Amino acid sequence: MLLSNLPALQVIIPLVSAPLCMLLRNPRHAWACALFTSWLVLGMAVMLAQRVYTAGTLSYAIGAWATPWGIEYRVDMAGALMVLVIAIIGALVMPYAWHSIQEELHKKQTGLFYTCYLLCLTGLLGIVVTGDAFNLFVFLEISSLSSYVLISLGSKRRALTAAYQYLVMGTIGATFILISIGLLYMITGTLNMADLAQRLPDVADTRTIRVAFAFMTVGVSIKLALFPLHIWLPNAYTFAPSVVTAFMAATATKVGVYVLLRFFFTVFGFHFSFVAMHVGEILMLLAVAAILVASLVAVFQDNVKRMLAYSSVAQIGYIILGISLASAAGVSAGMLHLFNHALIKCALFLAIGSIYLRLGSVEIHNMHGLARQMPWTMAAFVAGGLSLIGIPLTAGFISKWYLVSAALTAGYWPLAVLVLVSSLLALIYIWRVVEAAYFHVPAADMHRVREAPASMLIPAWLLIGANIYIGIDAGLIINIAQQGAAVLVGQMP
Amino acid sequence: MEYLIDIVLLGLLMITGFAIVRMRSLLAVAMLTSIYSLLSASLFVVLDAVDVALTEAAIGAGISTILLLAAVALTTDEEQAPRHTPLLPLIVVITTGAALIYGTVDMPHYGDPASPVHRHVAATYLHDTPGEIGVPNVVTSVLASYRGYDTLGEVTVIFTAGAGVLALLGYRTRRRNSRGPGNRKLVVLRVIAKLFFPLILLFALYIQFHGDYGPGGGFQAGVIFATGFILYALAFGLGNAQRVIPHRMLHIMMAVGVLIYASVGIESMLLGGKFLEYRVLAEDPVTGQHLGIMLIELGVGITVAAVMLIIYYGFVSQQRSGDM
Amino acid sequence: MSELLGHYNYWIVIVLMMTGFYTVIARPNLIKKIIGLFIFQTSVFILFISMAKIEGGTAPIIEAGISVYSNPLPHVLILTAIVVSLATTALGLALVVRIRQAYGTIDEDDIQVQDEED
């Protein structure tokens, strides 16, 4: 029963544990419930990915109604990769959360925090396994609404305005997506993605479908924080609780990329998206702008969380750059970087969260001499930073390598130069933190700062370990990314 | 004739919309929003969407207005004059509007029976519902059975909103013996509230269970149920309302509703079917459908009622001098 | 002319949508923005429901003697969307109330000034 219903259980288990978590009054129990669920989700994700890897795309008809009359869960390799990303990050972030949340949130809010976290997890998982366009919208809203709440729980009052800004922009994006789904339905009469893919080529030449495509692109771009619609991201990441930033930086925007891929390749089709609508060129332009502008702005930030937030906008630029190349190599490079960046950014934000726990601040000028007091945390930060820059033997190097080679294959050699330049910029802003922590004279009261607790160090180091492992032997993950890309661009000439 | 009503309603909607943009008194804007919602509900009736009209009236004109009024009461009534020229927003809006109008050119004509939406999936729903599911209201059959999973997502959205408002606003329990606001002023309201309260609850139960045969269902019923209690709270004060339905009970109800819904699905999995496959719930597939639909609508109604009340409590308990 | 008659409904709804959209992005008052979102979303619902209508049809409740029914699927979608819209409104307004408690104002420009001073 478990195996045959696995795609549904993947989403149902966290969905059911959210109200259960709310019924538990004790914050410790709520945390335990969230922890247990996250690990269960990881177990199922691994099983699911394994099945898809060996048996191909999985299809599950909810309610046993034949598609397209019922809602279908359809997991292919790209979706399985996303499930893995979300599950791994969730499972690692939960043990970390115990200390971090106690410090950053009011006591009364901790139980509800875990409830909203489980809802966010449900929403994200629901987006990546579904084969129905409207179902995607519903779960997108579940994950978005819970993220607004999670962000607003930050300790400073600016968390509230950041959450509000994200709410307004996110809802506009979601409404655009809804308009797009409505227009698609109006012309084809169906909501199932595979069915849409079949029916769209006949009607693709209508103005309505073109407008639907445009609205979908803009709506999803808001969600994935593509330049210039990224405005909500720096504030949201900076003022949210550390756990929330780490989780969202690694999952929410990546799921946005997945939605983009799903609609561009599976629903609208390669030919319509990239040849008729020229979305590849537009995305490439925006990605380049994202990479340059965001990396540059990051260099000048004093608040490390904000610096890493702008760095995330740049990294999303890399992912979109790979996709905009419109080749199997480009898409697989993009997906590879999606996976690696999730690991890198999560580790970095976890390290920063530990620093915030012990130091009470994440400003660079408060971090002088920190390395002596928190050696493990800073070492994790350095390792993550090296991966972000793209030093060999790290995961970041692998994905940048594949990205550059995909760009060169497509004939865009200036992009290779761009990647190099932005890596140098990353070096600068990482160095600023490293220099302050290792090479500056510590402040008078720095000696009172202790190292972070083990429950916060271990998840960060597990991610770093995964990073280095992939840097040395990336075979499996490259294989998965390439398979995922192959399924997506399957209709390519 | 229908077209005439259609045009009048759309015209009124436009006037209300423009007024909302221009007016600076937020209290007036809140009421205009309520009118906008009610006009939309009327338009939905003209467009033959009766379930949607009921929901829009209950949720849009009902609950949203209450929340807006509470928010305005807790903040400020006057909107400050905008300090920036609205040039960029105007450009964005005009571009978006133009794109949409460009998109409408190829659309099927309004009311056209040959358009793609009326064939394919929808035609099958209309054709198969009497035989497979056995309820006359096709909207309920699609909502609760064919696309029942979306409705589970919807209940989860409501649950998220409840959890979110709880996390943001919390609640403060009023003192138990609080008599509420000045007694003489509210005599009429209290008499009427006492008369209407049981009728509202009865109506809510009717909507809940009659949703198979006419417009209605869990969402509308839950909202109307909550409205009864909100009316009571308005007339007798929050303290007394919290004695009738304490916070803890609402917490539990909120979670239980979602769990009822999900457990129907899990039960069908345990009985060998797929998630939310109602057919396996009983000997006869159609009975199974009826049973499944009834249970999930119950879960929906419970969660929606609880969440609406929790949100109301959350907003209103923020008042320092309570008389809302 | 038939173009006009066939599409006037959609065009008016688009005007409504843009009114809401404009309110969201142009007005600095936080509550007005939420109201703008609400108007925007409600108008999208009207667009969806307009496409479900069949001329000469009636509400999709099966009854003997009636053969033409309105399309039930957009109704279902919009029921869900209305609920989502309510959830967004409730959360948005809760945030506004908290912002007012923290900042003393709900005007976007004033809040920005206060944030820069922080």
C-alpha cells in the first residue's frame, strides 16, 4: 500500500501532520512532530526518486478518476530531483531549528511556527509532484501563504514589512498565474498538463495563448525572484528567522524555477516557448543583469544575511542562464546548479544563523575575530563560500563548469567571461566576511562568544560534506540532472 | 433582458471600482468593497454561477468586510495623499491591460456554446454525474469528488490563514464577566441578535447538507455558521462570545476538520483504493460517493467555521478598549 | 459589431482588473493595497465565470427537462480561488494591524522613512 500510493503520501503526510502539530500544546512536542515528519518525508523522497530513476515517470490518479477528468500526480525525473532537494533541506533544517527558533521567536509562537513550516513543506512538495495546472496553483498558494507567515515571525519589526511586501508581490504573481491558467483553459478546455501539451500545438498561434504565456512567465518570475522582480527577496531573507531564510533560500525559489521549466517545456513546449516567443533571449538578458547587478550590490552590504540574499538573486541568474540556452546541456547545467546552490546557500545561512544565535548580530563590523571563538561555524562558512565562488573540489565548481561548457557549446563565449567576472565578485564579498572573522583584532567582549551547539553545527557540516563529496564525485547527481533535462526537452529537434 | 442586467451590473462595478481608487476615507472604501463584492455576487447569479454567488456573498461581502472594518478600526481611517507621481504604475497597468485586451481578440465569444470549454472535460462531468455520483449539483460533484483533492488544498489554505492570523495576532481572552458595551444603546441589536442567532445556525446547517441538491456546501455553511457567532459577539461583547465558544475549542475544531477530510482519503487507501477514491468506501460505488462527499463537506464546514471565528477573535481582541 | 458584442464583457472585466491592479501598485496606504488586491482578484473571478456561461443555459444543477447547463468547472475553480483570496486578505490585514502597532503608521512612504532611520 505504501509503495503504490507513494506520490500521494509524499504530500499527504506533511499535510496531515500540520493540524496534528497545531493540536500539540508543548513547543517541544511540536518540534518533535515537525522533525519526525521531515525525516519521514526524506525517506519517502528517496524511495520515490529511486522508483522514478528505475521505472520512469510515475503517474497516480487521485480519486481513481481517469485523467483529464481527475487530478493526476505525475512525477518524472525533474520532479523527483525537486522532491529530493526539498526533502533534504527540510530534514536538515529541523534539528537545527530547535535552538535557533527558541532564541529568535516568542515562546507562544513556536508551536505555530512548526505548523506553518509543515504547511510550507506540504505546499512545496505538492507543487513539484502534480500534473494538474490548477492543483499547482492551489499548492503554490499554500506554500506562499505559509511563507508570508514564517517570514513575519522574525524578531525585528522590519520582518513585518518584508512579509507584507512579499505578500503583495507574491499575490500579484499568483493572480497572474491564475489568469494564465484561465486563458489556457478557455482555449483548450482542460487543466491537466499532459493534456494541455497535447492540445496546445493546434491553438498555439492564437493571441490568447501568447498572452497566457506572457502572464505565466511574469507571474512565475515574481515567485522565483528573477531580476527585476526580485525586490521582495533581500528584505524577506534578511529579516526572516534564520531557519526560515535557510529553508526558503534553498527551496522556494528553486520550486519557482521548476514551475517555469514545467510550463515552458512540458505544457507550452520547446518550440512555442523558445522559437515562437523568443523567451530564451529575454531570459538570457535578465539572467545576465541579475548576475552582474546582484553580485555587485552584494559586495557593498554590511549585513551578511542581506549580502547572501543578493548573492542568491545572482545565483538564480545562473540557473536561469542555463535554462535560457534552450539546450539539453543548458537545462541540465541549470538543474545541476539548482541542486548545488540549494546545498550551498542552506549551509551558508545555517552558519549565519549560528552566528546570530551566539553573537546577536550579523553585521560584518561586529564579527571581528569571530573565527577564534566559533571555529567550526566559520570553517563551514568558508567552505560554503568557496563553493559559492566555484573553487575546484566543490559542488559550485562542478555546476559552473557545466554551465560554462553549455554556454560555449551554444556559441556564447561572452557568458563564460561573465561567469568568471561574477565569481570574482563573489570572491570579494566572501573575503570581506572571512577577513573580518579571521584577520581582525577581536572586540573586547568577543571572548564571551561560544561555539554553536552541535544540533546546529551538524546540519551545516552535513551540507558542506555533501558539497565536497559532489565536488569530488558528481556522477550520480549529474546523471539525475541530465535525465531530468532530457525528459523536459524531450521534444527538442 | 439578461444582457441589460449584465451591463448595468458591470457599469455599477466600474463606478464602485473607480470610487475605491479615488476615495480617501478608508471606512467608506471598506463599505464600497463590500458593495463591489455584492455586485459581483449578483453578476455571478446572472451568469448562472449560483454556488459561486453564494460563496462570494458570504465570503466577500460578509467576512472580508468584517475584517476590513476591524483593520480600519485598529489603524487609521484616513489615507494620506500619495506623494509620488503615479506615472510608472500607470504605465505598468496600461501595458498589462493592453496585453489582456490583445489576448481577448481570439477568445471564443461570450456565451458561445461551441467554445472549447463546453466540450471535453465539462461535458463529461455534466453527463456522468447522475450515474457515477448521483448528486444533482454538478458543481458539488466536481468540487468534492472529481477534483476533491483541490478542495483538500483549499481547506489547507484556510487552515494556513487561521494558523497565520493566530501566529501574528494571537488572542487575548476577555474577562468572563464582562458585560460588553453600554446596555441601553444596543437593546434593539441584542433582541434581534437573539432572534436571528438560532435561525442563522439552522440556515448554515441547511446549506451544509443541502449542497448536494442546490447551491451550498461546506465553505458557505462554515462561513454562515461563523457569522452567527460574530453577530452574537457584536451584540453581546467578545467576552461573552468567548464563553460560548472558547478559543481552545476553535483550535481543535480547526485541526479536526482538516483531519476528517484527509482521513477519508487515507481510509480509501487503506481499503485498497487510491487516495480520495470514494467508491471503495461502501458496497455500492454511488453510496460510497455520497458518503465520501458528506464526510469531506463536514470536515470543510468545521474547519471553515472555526477559522473564521479564530480570525475574528484575533482581530477584535486587539482592541484595547473592547466594544467590538 | 459581433466582435464588440462577443467580447464587451471581457473588456469591461479587464478594466475592473486594472483598476484593482492600479490600486495595489500606486497607492501607498497598506490597507488600500490589500483592497486593491481583492478587487483585482474578484475581477479575475468574473472573467473566469464569464467564460463558463452558455447562452440559453442555466445553473449546473441537473434537473429533468433542462438540457443546456453552464460549465461547472470554472465554478469549482473560482470557489477555490475565492477562498484563497480570503486567506490572503486575512493574512494581509493581520500584517497591517501588526505593522501599525510596530510603526505607528500604515503609509508606505512613512514606513520607509522610519526604516531608513533604523
